[in-house]
Amino acid sequence: MKRYDLRHLKGAFYDRMAEILKEESDPKEVVIFLFEIGDFTPIQGSADLVKANGFELINSLKFNEVDWTIVVKRKD
């Protein structure tokens, strides 16, 4: 299990998230992403990105007032 804090990227975290999913995650590894939500648009965008890259969204939850956490795993 690896955790990636993408909050420093603000709303421009999609490219980095895709890069991590494609290049840095191992098969069947669980990956946790933490990012800033702003107007809640990034929540659906991140879910779409996870699905498009062949991963399964395991959990999605509000971490605090401005941050969101998603947990993903590569599909078999």
C-alpha cells in the first residue's frame, strides 16, 4: 500500500495521479491518494480517471474540510 499526497498540486493533480497509476503502482497494490477538493468537481474527475486507467475505486471519503481521500486498486 502506498499513499500519495497530491494536495500541493491543488486542482491540477490529474496528470500526476494518472502517471502514478500507470507507471508507479504494482499489480494488485492498493494506492491511496489525498487531494484538495475545492468545489467537489475533482471527486468525479478522479473517479473517472481511476476507471479509465483500469483501476477500481475502493473508497472515497472526505478527509477534512478541504481534502479528499480515495483508495484504489488495479482490477484483475
